[in-house]
Amino acid sequence: MAIIGNIDGLPIYDTKEEALVWARHNRLTGYHTHDMNGKVGYMGGDNHSKAVQVLSKTTTSTSSSGY
């Protein structure tokens, strides 16, 4: 998978197929786009808010585990 950048700690891919794989892996559906230096990048999740929620749940689970 080619990650071309990130926003809010979430990966931006160069193909929508890669974004969809990330979405499925994180229990999301769909993808949305971002402009990365004049190039369209794809992020998993129907919208940015849902994708960010996944990251915050993962971070919370990890930080509250005591490790």
C-alpha cells in the first residue's frame, strides 16, 4: 500500500482500493478524498469524522491498558 501522507494521524492512500482495505480493517465502510499537494488522496471511512473516531477509540484502548 502506498501511503502518500496523513491527516490527523490517519493514512492517505494513492488509490481508493487501498483506502477501502484500511476501512474494512477498521470496521468502517467507504472512503473519502483529501487534496494532498494538488493530488487526490483517499482515506478510509465514509467521512473524516468517522475515521478520526476509529483512531481515538484505538488510542484510548491502548492508553488505558496500562502498558
